[in-house]
Amino acid sequence: MTPVGDQETLTGRAFIGEDFLLRDVAITVEHGRITAIEETAGAGGPWICPCFFNAHTHLADTIALDIPAGGDLASLVAPPDGLKHRILRAAPAADLMSGMRRSIEVMHASGTAGFADFREGGPEGVALLREALKNAPCRGVIFGRDGGERHADGLGIAHYRPGAGIEAAVAEARRQGKRIAIHAAEKDAGDLDAALELQPDLLVHCTHATGGQLRRIADEEIPVAVCPRSNWALGVAASPDHPPIARMLELGCRLLLGTDNVMFVQPDMTAEMAFVSLVYRIPARDVLRMAVAGSALFGEPHDIREGNMAAFVCVDPMRGNLRFSRDPLATFVKRVNASLIERIIYSMP
Ligand SMILES: [Zn+2]
């Protein structure tokens, strides 16, 4: 993160507004906020893009990075006794925190300025992530569980299970003014109707949501964080039909992009965007919108427009082969990675 001065003007080619229209501009930033955007004659300069927001992570399982493991979704990541949970329980707090810090650094280096994390481990788990976030260059939104939600921004439910007291936990979290997020339809559509009855603020996955369920999600305007690389890594997706991103966009679902478990997938939104673009053949503008949209849902939008906070990634197109791009937005989504980012401008709100 490069701190901006009290006032600074950046010139370059920026993806402006919510449609990311490429314009040659001079952007004035004062005290962390965009106060003016003026078109220029086009002198080149960096590509300026909104910072990403990673809408779904589990940072604590950094400590089990690429652990050799086979098995299905339940044996790997389902609470209470999936492999991941056994490892988390056995890990010293200092190791968990160090892992989370390192992953936050990875996220920042690849252009992410905020994330929403499902934090296991009750109140202690939430406290550890808060500690890891001290002086961090990213804003973290924390969904706790097992009592952790009382100290967090919201309640993060592993998945709907009848008779597990989920309705009561949701009612209590709502009473405390917390947000509700839940994994649903990751392996099949069976748990999604019950999840929808909870009227969550965020659904995670919806990998196998049916057409009817998707229409309801669109009608009720419930945001969905899709995590395609995680779905492939965990064997619950093997085609662009799952998650049904194209259909979701067609129906007008509000989509966000997340990277899910760090143990299987690097929390790098540039890699996630490239994957969605290549495998799901989603237009670059939609992919970038999914990668940025969480910023508005969980705080302030990163869109580049007057009055918004300054949250930009500056990429030098003269590095590597980017100067030959005939479509900078597509090139940005398909090819940018941390090594091409020359500067990240973000002031913590
Ligand atoms: Zn998850």
C-alpha cells in the first residue's frame, strides 16, 4: 500500500464508474477520497483499476496449505470433524495468526483491499483474526460462529442442518444487529431452500442451485459469493454449469467473487478472475464487477467516481507484454497478477 498524501493527482488510463469505462484521466485524491476526475488528452500512464474485495475466505486454514489429502467435501472441510477442523483445533494460536497475516499480505499484494472471512473457533478465533488485522493493509469483515458472532460483524453458518439450532442462532444474531451468511448448495441443491428461509444477507457457493432457486435469489436480491476455483478443487464442479454463473448473471443475481479455503486455493483475486474468464467465458466487465462488488456490500464501493474513497490498483502496461493489448479491460481481467501491480492506493476508511 502506498499512502497517498493529503492531496495527490494521478494520471493514467482508468476504468471509471460501475461500468469500468476506460478513460484517460487525472484523478485527484484528497484525504483518501476522490474529489475530481478530469479527462485528459491521453498521455498514457498506468492502468488504474478499483481494488478487489474477496467476498469469501477462510484465512485460518493457511496453516494446512496444500496438505496432501483425498476424500470428499465432508471429510475435508465439514465441521466438526473434517480434516480442516481437526488441524485448526490442534494448531497453536501463534501459528494460526501468523498464517492469517501472511495470507492477508498475499491478498494485498495482488490488489485486494478488503475481504469477508468465515472465522471458525468461536470468540477466540474471532479475536485472533482481529489481532492479525492490526496495522494490516486490508479491511476485514468477520463472520464468526460458535459464539464468535457476538464479537464479529456477522454469523457465518457452515451449512443448514435441521435440528441444529440454526434458526435460534440466526434470530439471536439478528437481535444483535449482525449479518447472516451461509454456505449453501455447494455439493447439491438440498440445503438451499432452508438456507433461503433464513433470509441471509449473503449466500456462499450456490454451485448446484436450481433454476427456480436462482430466480428466487434474484427476486429477493440476496447477494451470492461464488468461489469457482474452490468448487473445482473440492470436486463439486467440473464444468462451467457449476456454479451457474452465466445463468445467475442472466437472471440478474448480485454476484460476488471469493476464493474460499486458503488450504486449497491461493487468496488471489487476479487468479480467480482469470479462471472465471477462461472456464466460464464470462465477459470481462462482469468478472471485474464480481471481483469489486463486495466493497459496496460490506462498506464503501471501490468504484472510481467522484466522492468515493480512493481504492485503486495501478498497473504499468509497459511491463511485460501488456502494451500490445487491444482491449485493456479484458487484458486486465485475464492476465494481471501481483508482479504487474506497481502501486496500490488505499486509505483505510
Ligand atoms: Zn467457505
